Amino acid sequence: MNDSLTTSAEVPVLEKNILLVEDEAVFAKAVKKHLERAGYNINLAADLETARAAFKDNAPDLVLLDMRLPDGSGLDLLSEIRALNPSIAVLVMSAYGELEDAVSAMKLGASDYLKKPIDLDELLLNVEKVFDKNELTQKLTYSAKREQHATETVAFLGECKKVKDVRGQVERISKLAQSGSVIPPTVLILGETGTGKDVIARLLHARSSRYQKPFVHVDCASLPKELIESELFGHEKGAFTNAHVARTGLIEAAEDGVLFLDEIGELPLDLQSKLLAVLERRTLRRVGTTQERPVAAWIIAATNRDIESLAEQGEFRSDLYYRLNVISLAMPALQERGDDILLLANHFAEQTSRRYGLKFNCFTDEASEALMDYHWPGNIREMKHLIERAVLLNGGGTVDDDILGLDKKYISECHEHEINEDLTLGEAELHLIKQALERTNRNVSKAARELGITRMALRYRIKKYDL
């Protein structure tokens, strides 16, 4: 074997560089011309020695490698490439009767092999598939690092009993997810918008054995209705108009990591049966094929809707609800968390001050009282943005209630709990139930949680008082 490969310093490039190692001159020129039309930079090498020199001058993004060359086997070059830089993709080209070499190349880490004679359009398609796959891998690697950083810097802060209960549940669920060989049970996170459901999903991922695997966050409410099936399940080439290449769906992209289905209550009914099949059989079918593909992801779902009621009304599949609701975790609304409101407000104020180089002292007594009296319809997400705005507008220092800009209609609602002492027990109960239903837009589950009773008990009283 000739001298081993060495690469020059890495330099950023805007276009993809391909090294074509092929001794058939006519075929090599045809490939070069076809791929250059598609926007790729092509460097030709007719033997191993030339290929090594070309590799040294400019390390390619992809190598198209013939197996039989004048001065040796393409397997030798493949071994050197793999030892030097395992991330460089290699597409092997083999003639009829060289299947054994192709198999050996795949064992050495080749991305794929093509059997000669090769159609130029098919070759271009395979080149694009390799780059698409590498791009997806890079995105997932970046996503995993970003999510790991997020879980290291963001915690579910709070000291009230409900928050401690949630943290206790997270710890118990995390212990169930410690075995890498067993897929953990599905988790359903319930709670109003802005209560931190996504934070809990990331914490579960970070504390499981899958913490170094992908975390794929799917917002079911934001996916375009006409593309949602393809986005989730992927599709094959030609499955529909403009499906020029096969595409991996988000469920497959999660691999053996975590798939977080946020706002699962917004998933269209016709796709709920397909998701149920994935959960039941742990396989999926891409759009346009009958081939089953394994699904190893841990599935965590979240919703701000009462999907139990939706299931009873036929707006959500009851069998999917039961399959998702293996373990449920209820997030408390911010207004239920007492002194945590001031704890979080100070946390966000100090965070904003550090980010923008401002000096934050404290909230005035009037501001603190206003924060405690506010209803917080947008929960923690609303508070974070509101506090950040107040600190920036105030320029740091001491924040007064005037700068908070709280909507007074939500402050007044918080005082409606005062009940006339002349009311009977039944009248007081009716008054409290009416308030709870009004605050929650008649969401029975949320109202029951606020009142500290079961949903069935609240429904009994709704019927009793003809509400």
C-alpha cells in the first residue's frame, strides 16, 4: 500500500466537493458533466495514487469509488478514508461479478453501492440521498447538543407542593427509562398553554438512558394539514406530486431517542389511527409504500386540551387516548402555585438583567402584590415575556407595578373569590363552581383541579345546579 492519506486544514466551502475515482475515461467524463450540471464540484482521479494526492489537496464531501483500479483495489482507499475521517461519505461502484467486493465495502462503512452499468440520473439521485442523509444526521446531532444544553440550563423551578409532586413523578418515570434495551411507557403531559410541558419532556429525556440520542419536538398544531402525514411518517419517491426523492419522517428521525408530540389534541382524526398503529405495533409505513419500518423511539405526548372529553364527544380517538395515557402527568397552572409566582418573577428579572447587562434590584411591594393577584392566563410563558419587557423598559433597578402593564381584567377576576358571609353552603358552592368554569372557559378537568375535586364530582354538581 502507498503512503497513507493526510488532509489539509479544513476550510469552509459553499458547494459540495465530490472526488470521482474511476479509470474508465468516457464514463468518468460523462459522470463529471452530469453532476456539475447539478451544481457539484467534481475532481477526477483514474487511480489510487492520483486519488490520494487529490484527497490531500482538498478533502471531499463525498467519494465515488470504483472497486477495480489499475494500481489496486478501491477497498484499500476506502480503508484509508475510514481510518482518516469516518464522516466522509463513500459511494462504491462495482461491475457485475464484484458483489463480494461490494459487500466488503459496506462492512467498511460505505454509504451504498451501485452496480455497473450505472444510469446517470440514478447516480445523481443516490448522491442527493447521501447528502440529504448526512444533513439530517448533522441536524439531529446539533439538536441533541442543543437540547442537552437546554436541560442543563433550564429547570422546573418552584417550591410549592404541586411542583414538588411533578418533580417526584419525573424522577419515578426517569427510573423506568434507565434501561436502554426496553422502550419506556408512553407519557402524556397535561396542562394549560405555557405551564412548561416541553420543559418536562426535555427533563425526562435528559434523565433517561437516551439522553445522548435525538430529541425530536413535533408541534402538531403548527404542521400544515396537507403535509402533516408526510412530515410525520415520511414518504417514498413518487408517492405524490413533487415527491421527487424519498424523505425520512419525524417519527423515524427520532430513531431510538425521544419523540415529543406537542399539542397531540390537534392531530387530525384520520392520522390518529396511523399513530395508534405505530404505538401498538412499533412500526410505521411511509406514504407510498407497504414496507414496515421499526420504531424504537420513546413517545411523550402533551396537550392543553381535555382530550378525555374530546374522546367522549368523538373528536379524539378513545383508543389512542387510552394508549397515550399509560402514565399521565398534570402540570399546575401558574395561578395555583402561590409564592412560586414571586420566585419565578425574580428569576426571570435576574436572567434578563444578566443577559443585557442591567442592574435589577427588586419589585416594589405594589408590583409584588399585583403579580400575586394577576390571573396569568398565559402562565409561565406569559410571565417570562412580561417580566423581560418590564425590566428592559425600566432599565433595571426597582420595578414598580406601573411598568408591568398587567391587564386589569385578569386582576379583577382574581378577587371574585370573595364570598358574601350571608350565603348558604349550597349558594357558596354554586358561586365557586361558576367562577371556576368561567376562568377555565368551561374546561371541566381544569375547573375540577382548581376546586380540588374529581372531574366526576364536578360533573355531578354541574348537573345538580343545571349549569
